[in-house]
Amino acid sequence: MTPTLRADYLIIGAGIIGLALARELKSRFPAADILIIEKEPDVAFHGSGRNSGVLHAGFYYTADSLKARFTRDGNRLVKEYVKARGLAINECHKVVVASDEHEIEGIRELQRRGERNGVEVRIIDEQELAEIDPNARTTQIALYSPTTATVDPVQVCHALKEDLEAAGVRFLFNQGYLRRQGDRAVVTSGGRVIEAGMTINAAGLYADRIAREYGFSQQYTIIPFKGIYLKYTGQDKPVRTNIYPVPNLQNPFLGVHYTVTVDGTVKIGPTAIPAFWRQNYTGLEHFSLGELLEIIGWESRLFLADSFGFRSLALGELKKYDRSYFTGLATKMVKEIDPAGFNQWSRPGIRAQLLNTETKELVMDFTVEGDGSSIHILNAVSPAFTCSFPFAAWVVEHHLAPSAAP
């Protein structure tokens, strides 16, 4: 019989949030025994490893939101970590451009939000925009974000794993969460039983399901959205900086934009296409009939009621499977580009977006529930990668019962 494993803290999920939580706990409680279980063979197999790698600045969000603070602070903290570890970073900055005069007020609203959030942003004119990126196009003004950068998210996650292992944190790979056993134990998909003083659920796409076994997430469910980028394969570099449109601030998606990756690759995207099951990456990969029926049911209700504008969002996103339509959205933000150069689809990612099933609205901020024996990260909302370090500190400070500390 396999012996029961024991830990002070059991973390479910080895994405950026699980890793950041382990890092924060080890920093505060060096003697703590921390165990991370992960259903995949290594870290960052899902959202964290399929992330764009952009370290956002924090000017999109209202000042009273958690992600405004976490993005601002996370931009600085993740940069400090990346530089201290000698990891790759591209300080490529970012501009938000207006396609017409109607979007100028949107630029000014983003500036106001950035200033309220303590983020370095400023309005620039067309001449200064041309100095930053000669190919970027705007109407009269643009917003410049000098602190936006890009990193390699998989490299960052592997560096964190190395640091955690060196500090004594244990990992169990190919051992996902299967079920709860009693008050303090978890059974893994590999048949291991783990008893923990505190269980922390950072399972991303499946966090809501696990939380319900503990009596939480009663009014929430995950609605998956598929994000895909198109890479530019031409020999030239059509843009120097990240170029974004003015977003619809009523939903959490930023629109099709140009991203300059850590290695200088230029890509456009992402899509935000409603997915039909939680790991609906390509074809029938990871197909689940139960998930399909559940998610189709929710998406149908949202579509018919047009909750939060879901109908136009879904129809508009599905059109992005047409490459010419997709590239056409991006050509509006530059003076000239060869759309045919965008001819390689990136590896798809799935955004685990929380839906409030009572209000039929997308949850726009971080959402955490728990008690003295378990904590559940229900909505590690984008830009969770940027936010991961300060978010982990906040979870430990505000949701970890003092009695749970070793």
C-alpha cells in the first residue's frame, strides 16, 4: 500500500499562480513543507505556458480593482526577478492607437486610469509615435507605455521551478487532483493520498470544479475562450513595439494587436473565441462530452440573452478563423504591411474566464474563496502572469488563516 504523503501546504496546479504561491509561502515560512501536484509531466503546460509573455503596465483597469494594483506592481516585480535570474526580456514598450476620432476619448480614458493607478503612461502625438515606431498609425494621438515588456513565460516558470526545488519544495507530476478525502486529504489521479494543513487550489481551467467539492464556487463556472496568434514569418520586422487598439472596456479582451515577443518575433492576435470544452485546443484533443454539454448550455443561454454583449462577441470572434479578416483587423494600426507574411498559427491557449451564473456576467477581477483548510483561486484573470507575484502575496496575507501557518 502506498503510504500517505503529508505537507503543510498542498498546491494544486504548477502554472504561474501555483508557482508564485509556493514562492511566497517559502519566503514567509522557510521551514514549511510545500508540495505541488500537477496532472501534466512538467510546469506551465496550459495557460501559463501558452501566454503571450507580455508584462502589462496596468493602465486598463479601474483604480478600485485588484488587478490594477497587481499589474502595476507585478510589472516591476517580475522584471526584477527575470533580470536577477538572467532570463530573457525584451523592453519593447507599447502604444495604444486610435483608428478614428471617435476613439480619441478612449485614449484619454486609458491615460486617466493609468495616472490614477500610478502607472507611467503619457499621451503622444503622431510625430512622436513615428519616432517610437515608424510604421504605427493613429488618429491625432496615441498612448505610450514605456514599462511594457515581453518575457518567455515557459522560461520564467522553469526558473521558478528550479528555485523552488532548491528551496525544498516538492513536486509530483502526472498526479492531478482526483477527489477530496475527508477534511484535510486529497486523492490524486495516480492514487496517492496527500494530507495537508492547507490545500490551495490553483487549478486554472478546473479550479471551479475542485472548489465546489469544498463547498465553494456556488455561483460561478468557468467559460473557456480560445486564444490564437498569427506569427509573421517575413524577413523584415514590420513593427518595433507592441501596438494595441483602443479596447472595449466592458469586456476583458483587448482586441487584435501586435506583440513583439522576447526573441523579436512579431505576431497578431489573440482571438477570444468561445471554446466548447475546457481544453479545446485543436481538433478533438482532450474532448469531454460532459464539458461540451455544460459549456454549450451556458453559451447558448448567454447568446440568446445577449448577456454582456456575448452574441456580437461570439460572432465577431468566430469570423477570426478567416485569416484575411483576422489580418485585416491588424492592418488598420500600421501604415503598411504584407498580410501574407502572417501565415503561421501559434499554439492555441485557453483563457479560464469565470462567469457569475446568477448575474450572467463575466467576472472582471481576481476572485478567491476559502476557509481555514482550503483556498480556491477561482479567477486568476488576465493579466495573471504579470500579476502573479503581488497576487500571491495578497492571497497569503488576506486568505491564509493564521492557524494554518506552520
